[in-house]
Amino acid sequence: MTDRSRRAEARRRTAARFSIAYRPPDLLLTVYPPAGQGVQVGADEVRRALAALGATGRRDDAIDAAVERGDGVPVPVAVLAERTPALLSAVLVTVSPDGMTCEAAITDRFPWFEWTAEDVAAALRGAGVVHGLLPEGLAAAATPPYRPAVVARGEPPRAGQDARVEYAVPMTPLTRPAEDEQGRVDFKQLLVISQVRPGDLLALKVPAEPGLPGRDVYGREAPAPAPRDVPLVAGFNTRLDAEGRLVATAVGQPMARRDGIAVLPVFRVDGDVGSDTGNVRFEGTVVVGGSVRAGYAVKAGGDLVVRGNIEAARCIAGGSVRVTGGILGVVDAEGSVMARLIENATVSAGADVVAGAILHSQVRAAGRVVALAGRGRIVGGLVRAGTTVDARRLGSVAGTRTVVEAGLNAAVASRYESTERLGALVRKAESRLQARLAGRGADGPEARDRQALEAQLKVLRAQAESLGREMGRLEQARWSQNGRVTVRGTVYPGVVVKVAGLAWTATESVAGLILTAGEGEVRVRALR
């Protein structure tokens, strides 16, 4: 007989089977007839099954009749007051370690029992699972072929919000090109540095918000994790105000550091100021690790330190300017200016100018001009000092015209030059009016126009006279009798020295001189 034939014969001889269902408080027996020449269900087999369930009130006559009929109709045959531990133990209950998920799987311990969702729920209750039961999961677990199913889910706790620090200003420089109202972009205005003043808001703390607790499948509360606290720490040049906000106590750049939020009075550029950074503008001190490239600008509210050179660039400082290399551009400092070399540059200082050499430059210092390091040369251009000029050499062997002035009050000299420029403009306007008057007649239609021009000319002449008097007064005030020029080496022909407004011109090379003003002339004496 082949395998196929054997299977067909087995189907023809399928044994009868029975099932027991629990419909509280009754146990219902259903006997299904055999197929073909299959074996009949035995009544004793049913009685053993009821005993395994712990049934009471067994009705043997009903059992015998149901077995005899085998018609598949449920018949009450016993009573079960409640589901016994033996029955419930046939349901395997598994709960996840966190208590949030429960699975149920029906074993084959009672293969004849007709399971229901309520039977599975009772098994869960017996295992202590009472929360988050899933009706669809219970039904799936109670449906043949009885595969494991998720029958309960807890409610995970909801995390709260950690405390956080909100910054009122950027803590790092931004790199973006500036754009004007017409949409034009200036790539030299590239670096945006956050800058604050005393009292400016830097940051505030947003408090933590607690989370909501959850509940696991056992009905136990699952606490929410505690939110993380973040301290708001006042660092250098900052403080916490009465409302707990962090504010600046000094001018500078805000920066978040490990030891708190600080306001640094120094802004550092690691390399050059150029195409990668654009122009730099900072209220405090600026330190440039490289050079300031040609065509770019640096404006510092405090000191400016340049480790390289200042090329054909413009640098302005509210303090001093210190350059390791040379200055070849425009520098304007309220304090002193110090560099190894000043060449083809324009330098203005509110205090001293100290350099190893000053070549073909326009230099003005409210205090001293000192050129003693190295060869200590001042060659070409114009050098003005409010008090003294001290150099090793003035001029050159080639007779380069070099003008050195000492004892010049810088503030008064600046006003004098401004007044001089204004006077030139007035004189130019006066000349234009005179030319227009020359073409106007004294009579006829042009008479009225001529009168108006004459009135304007009168006003301009009065302004010119006033400016002339002001220049005369400033001319006397801009020179100090304390000016002095000291040359420790050689003064070459072509050098003009002015002290207190008095001029002296070198006609030959002279070594070691001190030049001062006295009795209407420049006094020259040998340096000892």
C-alpha cells in the first residue's frame, strides 16, 4: 500500500473525539462521531478529563448518552464553580522584564478543552496581570492552533523635559556675507561676532518639567525618569540677576565654556584676516594670529595685536596697536602703536609710536616717536610727535627729503588742518561767485540777481576772515616749547626738523644731535 493510500485509509477510519467547554458554572461535553470505521469515544475517557479539571456534580447518565449519540451537540455533564489552578496552569503567561508587555500561549495539557478569551483572561488574573488587557490578543490566544499572542500592554511613563539654557545671543561667531537693502552682498563683511555690553542679557534657564508616570501590566505605577537639571553658571565677566537671568558685566564676546558662560574681552583670529574671515569688528581687544591682508579692515574697541603684518589694510583701535611684523597700511589708534617696521603707511596714535624703522610714511603721535631698535631709521615722509622724536638716523645718504616735527599738539594740529581745509573750500566758493558777478550787469533784469550774488559773497568773505583769525590762533597754540628731537647716529642732508614751529635744515651729515627750541630759533647741540 502506498503512502497516499495509507493516508486515505486513515481519513476513512478517523476516531471520534470530544471537547469540554466551560460556561460557568457548567461544563459542556460535545462528542463528535467517528469517520468510517474510526474508534468510538469512551465514557471513561470523558470522566478522567472531568476529574482532571476538578469538576463536581458529574452526571454519568448524561455522559453515557452523549457518548452513545455522538451527534456533536453540547450537553451539560458537570459543574465547575471556578476555573481551577490546574486548568489555568495550561496557559503559559510571560511578562517582559519591564512589566510592559505580556504574552500568553496555551499548552497541550488539555487538548480536548475549548478555550475562550475569558479563560485566558482568568489565567492572566491568576498570574497577577490585571492592567492593559487586549481583547483582540485574548481572542487570538484562545483560537486554534493556539499560537503565542500579546494579550496585555502597560502604559510606559512619559518622559518630562530636561532643564535647558536658552541663549539670548550667539555664543560663537557666525560666518555669512553682509547684504544691504538692495540685496548686494559684501564678502568682506563676512564675520559676525556677538558682542555685548554691561547689563545685556546673555542666557536664561528654562526649568525642568516632570514627566507622567505609567502603569505596568501588574497594575503597578511605573515612575517617570527624573528630568536632568542643567545649571546656569556665571563665568568671567557675567552675573546672575535677581530674576536668575545671566547678564554681562563687561564689554566683550560671549562664550559658553565648561566653567560657565563668560564674556571675553579678547577676540582671537587664529590665522589671517582675509577672505576666510572678512573684516573684523569687535568692541574689545582683537588678537590676529597671522596678518591683516590687503584690502581688509580691523576695528577693535580695545587693543589690536597682530602677530604678522598689517598689509595695505585699515586698522582702527580704541587702545594700542602692537604688530610683530610691519605696517604698510593705515593705522589709527587711541593708544600707542608699536611695530618692527612702518613703511609707506599712514599711522596716527593717541600716545607713542615705537618702531624699528619708519620709511616714507605719514606718522603722527600725540606723545613720542621712537625709532631706536635695530638700525633705527626715519627716512622720507612726515613724522610728527607731540613731545619728542628719538631715532638713530634721520634721512639717508641719497638726501631723501625727510620732515620731522616735535612739540606739536596733536589735537590742536588736527583742528588747524580741518580749519585750513574749510578755509580752502570757502576761498574756492568765493572765487566762483566773483566769476559769476563779472558776467552780471548793474542795471536791467540782471540787477536783482547781482544783488543776491553780492550778498552771498559778503557772507563768504566774512567766513574767510573768521577762519583766518582761527587759524592764526591755532597756529600759535599747536606748538609746544617742550618739543625735542634726538638723533643718536647721523642726520643726513635733506632732513628738515621743526621744533615748536621753528625749522632747521640739515645741509651736511652730522652725527649725534639734540634739537630744541629757544629764543626764536632751533638750538642744535651735540649729543654727549
